[in-house]
Amino acid sequence: MGPEQDLLLHFWLPLAATPLALALMIAKDSPRRWAGRLLGITIFVALVMQPNALATSLEGWSLNLIFSIFGPTLLAGAGILIALFSGPIPVAPLPRDLRPVGLVMILLSVGWFMFMLFENRPFLDGLENPWWRHLVTSLLTTSVIVSGFAAAFAYVMGDERLRESTIMAASSLSAFGILIYLLAEGTVSDDPVFWRSASWGVLGDLAGLLVGGFAALGLFIMLVWIGEKNQPIPGPVEPLSEEERARVNEILQKHVPEEVSK
Amino acid sequence: MNSDGDARRDWRTLSLVVLGLLVLIVLANLRLEVRGEVTDVGIWSRFVHAALISFTVVSGGIFLATMALSHKHARLVEQALGTLLATVVGAFLFGLAVDSGLTTTGAAIDVWSQFALGALRILILQAAGWLSIAFIFGILLVLVTGRESSPDPLLTLESTEFEIISVDTESRADSEE
């Protein structure tokens, strides 16, 4: 097989089958759930067993990017979970002393990402990952918006959440500051011009993603509405059988006896 | 802070914050674009490609999920046919756009190369978006749950109890004041 067929079989086909696998995994009947799990494992194996070197295609570079950010992402996720479940909440299976450890892990993950950004960007076989700037500018742009939304959400919806809102606003401003710094100064490995181009392109992609994605969701909602509208009027419901009637009476007698005796 | 529970006003405020931030980022980028200090990005073609690919991929994903979750009692003809048709139309429009010369830089100008590049771009963007949502709201959850508060008397109740209870809300409100 040629490299294009390999990519089709080991990247695009597994990617296209992912929604099918996820939907099968959450199905109610057991055979479908098992089929979903099997498909999920097949997808994972197909993605991992790339026959060609990752540095030879854009698809391979995107996988390399995922492997590169796996460490800080895992550290941040574990830190958030540890800090959350060792806090003063009703369901807290972890000891309270672990909370600072979780917070330190979160800070370390941010530090790790910053180190990658300014000192050691992902590379393979001596080549720099071409998706890195796209990921960083996407991450910073969405972080500015999501943090700003979180700050406003905590302030507007919460009760005396000034401290939380301030931290979220600071996080939004920090992300914006880093983005502007990259656009103005760049990094050791990348000239600011490339960062500007990446950021400008991401805005076009983000706007398109939102427009196209919401248009598809809107269409789906409309289709569901049309489907519901076309449903026939349900016929009369069968009366309860003797057995069902006895069971209902039993439950009512147990919980609201005064209502049954009326 | 919200005291009267006007949900519409609250969500309008939140939407304005998001829109304001988006405008802020666009302005910062626009200033640099006007100064001519960027390479030729072709933002318009990137927008069209991202919109068409996103529409096609989301419709296709919903179609596959609909097929996977269908069962004998579900009447999903409209959803299944509609989403399949939307996927085909999206792919057709994308091919038409590329054939008419609306291409982006970074890949060969044939339809498949352009689709693959655009799809990778939006997949990475989407991954970044989900990562930032998980991280930011994870931190917010950690901060919100970190506050010590007086125990809620309702938490002592068992969910399996069907006894009718009365909570003295007036005296609780007085004591809080």
C-alpha cells in the first residue's frame, strides 16, 4: 500500500468511525456496547500502529502533537481531580492534606507548557512540529474567551464569588498577555510574523468552526422537530391489568395510606 | 451580583462578555494584519473551508450516532435521511468551492488535500477548545468547592425516606441575616 492508502486506513477511517464507536458504547443493549468497545479498541490500535514515520505527513505530525502535550495535560487533569476530591466537599474520598499537592500539580503543568512554548517546542527527527503554533494560538485564544466567560459566570450567577471571578479574570488577562507577547516578540524558535499568521488564521478557523458546527446542530434540531411533528397521534392506552393494579395499590398503601383510604 | 434571578439579563451579560473578548482579539490581530506584518493567510478561504468542513463532519457524526442508537421503536427516518443529505451537500459544496479556486495555502490544491488540511486544522482547534474548557472550569470548580460553608440540613436526609418534613425557612433566613 502507498502512503496515502496507509493514512486512509490508519488515520482518516478510524477518525470517521469514532462517532459510531462512541454512540455504540453508550447504547442500552449489551451487544451494541460490546461492539462499541471493540470498535474503540480497533480505532486505538489502528491509530497507534502507523506504518509510516510520523514526520512524513501532516496527519503524523498531528499525532506527534497529541503525544507531545499528553504529559502536561495528564498532570493538569490529575492535579484538578486531586485538588477537587481532597477539598471540603461532601464527597471527598481523598485526605485533606493532598489539596496543596493537587494545586502544585496544576501549577507545574502550566509551567511545563510554558517551558515547551518558550524553550523546547515539540520536534521529531530534527524537524519542528508544524502544528505547534496552530495549537498554541488556538489554546490561548479559546482560553481568553473561556476564562472571561468563567469570570463573568462566577460573578453573575454565583453568591459572593468575587475571589473566584478575580482569579478567572486574571487567567483570561494572562492568556491575552501571552498571546500579545507572542504576536509582538515571538519565541526563540519562531519569528513573531509566523505567530501573527497563525493567530490570524486561527480566527478564521474558529469563526468557521462555530458557524458550520452550529448550523449542523441547528439543522439536526430542526430535523428532530419535523420528525416529532410527523409522529402519529398515539392511540388509547390499554387499561391496567389486575396484577398491575394490585402492585400500584400496594405501593400507594405503603407510602400514602391516607390517600388510598379516602 | 445577581439577586433577583433575571436569567435573560444574566445570559445577555455573559454573551456580551464573550463577544467583547472576541472583538478584542480580532482587533489586536487586525491591527497587525493592516500593518502588513503577517504572511498571506487567506482568512476568508480559511473561514469558508472551516465552516463547510465543520458542517460536513458534524452532520456525518450525528448521522453515524443516529444509526448506532436506532432501534425498532425509534422513528428516525427524518433525522437519518436529513443528516446524511446534509453531509453529502456539505461535501459537495466544499468540492465546488475548491474547484472554483477557493483554496488555502499549505497543501496541494486538489479537493482531498484541501479537505485533509482543513479537517486537521479544525480538529486541533477543537481539541484546544475542549482542553481550555476542561482546564478553566476544572480550576473554577476547585475554587468554588474550596470554600467552607455551614452544613446543609437537607444533606442529612436519606433519599429513600418518604416522610413529609417541614424546613423552617423563615427562621433560617432570619439567622442568616
